Amino acid sequence: MPNHPRAKLHLYGKREARTRRKMGHFTVLGDTFDAALNDALAIRKALGIGAD
């Protein structure tokens, strides 16, 4: 994700990771909704984050 100029990772600063605990999120900007969605899906895949 550091290579994507329009994506930002937001970490919540929680000390302990637990199952299904949200530790942060990422946002993606795009010229269109579809462009942002496609970039977000590609980043999610690259990070190994699956849909629940």
C-alpha cells in the first residue's frame, strides 16, 4: 500500500490483536467511485484481507 499514492492506512493504536477485532482501516480516493473501488479491492487482495 505504500506504493499507492491515493490510499491511506489508518491504525487505531490498539495494543492487542484479537480475533475479529478491528485494528484499523484503509481509505482510497479515486476520480470515480469505480476507480476507487477497483483500487481498494486490489489493495485488499494484496494485503490478504478477505471479505467476511
